[in-house]
Amino acid sequence: MDPFALQNEARRRTGWLVALGIAAFAATVAAAAVVFAVCAWTVCITGVKGFSICFSDFMLRPDVLALSSLLSVLVVGVGFLVGSDSLSSGMALMKGIGASRVVQAKLADGPGGDLRRLVLFNVCEEMSIASGADMPSVWVLDRDLDVNAFVAGTSPDTAALCVTEGALRYLERDELQGVIAHEFSHILNGDMMLNFNMLRLIGGITTYRRIGRWMFSVFVPGDDEDGMGCVRLPRGRGGKGGIFIVVYILAAALLWLVGSVGVFFARLAQCAVSRQREYLADASAVQFTRNPEGLANALRLTYLAGAPFRSAAFGAWRDDVAHMLFAEGDRELFATHPPVRDRIARLSPGGVHAESRLKERIGRIRQERKDRADAANRRFMEMAAAGRRAAADADVRLPPAFNARIRTPQGAGTALVQLLRGQTPEGLGAAPSRAQKRAIATRCTIAIRDSAPPAARLKWLETVTAIAQEDGEIDPFEFMLIAAARRHLRSAHPVRIVSASSLLGTVARVISTVASFGGNPAAGYAAAGPRLSLFGSPLPPMPPAYDDAMAFLGGLERLESLPPLAKRELLCAVEAAAVQDKVVTDDEADYLCAVADAIGACGWRKVMS
């Protein structure tokens, strides 16, 4: 292979693709300016007395062109300024994903030293000399056992290079050298700044789509955190309010459409640019190492051992850092990397075929991954069983006479009031345990639901809520009881099913709140992430927990709109957060029950079995 010819070809294609991306950006800004001008003309022609200019003349007026263009540029400028700011600092990104820095002073060869990190640091120094680039800060993503690496930052002076634990564990020295050389090429060729600017360009265009979606949301009850339902526009005077509403809806639809189309084509250009820069980095790596087989074998290993980039370690940055990685996996339309087969074919005449020694390592890697997955599943099932034993109340035995008493609405309501006031319910004898309290609360609310008329049910619901809030605080048992009462005693109401992805923010806060009652909230929150596969994206960085019980309950009730299978996943995720520390407290058990009741997940114990 001729690395220099391949580099020239990649640079030439990059120039054309960047030009296409800028053209898509400019076309989107122009289209948005036309939308603003159309809306202004429609409002003027219908709402301003004596205004009768035709549309073409209106559009050609210098003040209209200037104002609509300025407004369009301002909107996209705001999005451009705030887009991808979290990726502008390599140091911040490394800390955000939990990578640990490799410091030369702390490395020591021999017993007690970390030989793999020492090799990594030495290879980085070698590639710094070979490429002529400054030495970046070196990091290791400890909990990711996929074979991968990436660089972050917007300039060579502030670059940060990260290698996964899997790369250190599974790659031989010449293969690791090829991977590091590939990443140094990204630093030397300015790919970090190029991709960062492309992401900000896309972030600017996305602003139009967000504005259009927000404008639509004022007509449809949404899942906003403030609980604000439908916001209605004023009708106006003189019978023209309906026209203004039509213009408003048309503007929202056009802005959303312009933003969506613009993002689609800009994302296509960005991914195409990223693919060319990967070809360029591969060719440059061969120039630095003079060993194409080392890089080819690293690619063969990532390809044959299993699809890379499956770890949730990158969290909310997953889509934004995909273009930075050494290997991202084969996607179709929006692939940020070329097919691995094509990359290997350019480097080695042997293609994707692996020689026997490499095949043995690949088989060992696959087996280790399978063993880890099996062990993780066994641990989760053991912890989940412990959680179900702590939270279960279906099998709690209560005296027959007491069971008969709470089958009537009056007896059930009296028992609920006594539980809330910390008293032992009549006919029970000894003070009940927390599991017994949960069982009694569930049976009492169901008895009132099945036997009392609607007005009486609402009266009992008001009574239970008022007593729970008497002291100004709502403890976990009171919270569970309110959730059960609201679930069973409220009047029937329609539930509009929405996509799981639209509720991911609320789901994250709910899981964060449940995890906050455990010994290690961050670990509990992280344990919940792998249980959510239907929500479109990984869990974002851990948000603050709800600090108000009724706000927490409101968040849970919004999740009643989740599809049934997404509710199943949510319950498994909440359970994983609760049992992560292998100790399920009574408070956590109460919250598990409350979550199931509030989201309307009937038979939740069977769901989590």
C-alpha cells in the first residue's frame, strides 16, 4: 500500500464533503428565513388594516430580507454556541465518562507496577516522536472491556487520548502501537476540531427543529417536568384569532420540517467526512509505524471478536463521541467509520482472514465475554431474588378475622388510617412488620375500590392523602400508600401511550431517586442502565433526585404513559438500582411497590420474576 497516496485521496474527498455540509447548513438557514418571512407576510395581510402588498414584492423588500435573515442567523447562532460544549474539553469528557489518567511518575516496571499502563505510556511517547505531535494526556477507561480508543479536545495542546481496558488486555504491543498511531493521526491532522465544528453546525440546525417541536407542545399536553399541561393561545379579537393560530401551527410545522431535513443532510455530510478521516488516520498510522499488519490485526480482532462500542460507559455522550473512536461498529446510513472489512483490505492483502494465533486470542476473548455476561446475569438474578423477598407482600399471612374485617370499605379505610397514624390496626394483635403493612395497604385499597361507590372512594383518597401530609413530611411507607390509593381509588382516566424515548428524562430522575436511598447511589444508578433497551438512548449522567414526594409521585404518574414492555424494563431497572448493594432496605422495598402502583404495572412481581 502507498500511505501517502491514500492520505491525499482522503484529504481531497474531505474537502468536497465539508463543502457539501456547509451548503446544507446555508440552505437550511435560508429556508428558515423564508419561513419567518412567510409568517410575517401572512400576519400582516390578515391583521394589519390597509396592508395589501403581494407576497413576491414583500419578500424582495430589503428590510424584510434583512430582518428574516438576521432572525434565522440568530436562532442558529444560539444553537451553534451551545452545541457540543460538553465535548470542547478533552479533560472534562474523560472525567465525565470515568476514565483514569495514566501518570508517568506513578508507573513502575516490575513487581507492584502496572506493566500494561507502562507499555501504553511508552507507546504514546514513541508515536509522539514518530508523528511530531505533542504528547497528549493519557487515560484508561477501566470498566470497558471492548477494544477501543479515542482522542478528545479541540487542539493538539489540550488533546486527551483514552484507551479502553480491553485494548490493554487483548492487544499485543505492535497492535496497540497501530491503534495509538491511528489516534495520533487524528491529533496531527486536526480531525478533533473538524469534527467538533461539524457537530456544532448540526447543533445549530437542530435549534429550528427544537423550536418547532416546542411550538407544537403548547397545543398537546406534554411530559414537561413542571407538570404544565396544555397551554392555549389567545383567540384574539375581531374574529381573526383562528387565522393567527393557523399561522402559528404552520410556522411550527415548517420550522420542524426545515430543521429535520437540514439535520438529516448535515449529519450525512458529517458522517461521510468522518469516514474519510478514518481512512486518512489508517494511512497515517502506517506511515508512523511502518507496520500495516499491526493495525490490520487490531481491526481484525475488534471485528471478529464481536461488535465494539456496546458499553454504556459513554452514557449521554455515546452518539457524540462515536466519530472519535478507533472502531465504532458497522452501521448503514449514519456510519461514522468505514466498514472494517474495507479498512483491513486497504492495509493488508490477507483481508479480514485471521491467522491461527490471532484466532486463538479471538476465541479466548469471546469466551471471557460470555463468562462475564453469565456471571453478571447470575449476580443480578441473586440480588433480584433478595429484593423480591424483601419487597414481596403477596404471601404475607394475616389473621383470618382481620382479613374478613378489611374486606369492607369501612374496615379497610379504618385500617389505613390506623396504619398512617402509627397505630396497630384493630384485630391484628401484634404490631405489623413493614412487609405486613404493605400487604394490608394493598388489600385495603383494593377492597375500597371494589366495594365503595365512586364518591366514597374519592373521599377515602382525600383522607389518606391529608393524613399522610399532616406533619409536613411523607415517609416511604406513606408515599407507597398514597401511590397505591391514587392508583386504585381515583376515577378512571384515559392514558395516552407515548414513545419510551420521550420519557427518558423522567425515567432517569425516578431511577436516581430510588438509587439515592441505597448505600452507593451512583453505582445503583449505573446498574439500572443496562436494563433499559427500549428507550432509544443510554441513561444520561445521573440527574438530581426528586426532593419533594409529591413531585416524585407526579413524575411516576407521567410514566403511566409508557408502553407495557417499557414499563417492564423500568421496573427491572428500578429493582437493579435498589439491589445493587445487595441490601434491600424497607424504604427501598416501599419505593419498589410505589413505582409499580404509580405507573400502573399490574402483576409487577410476576414481571420481575
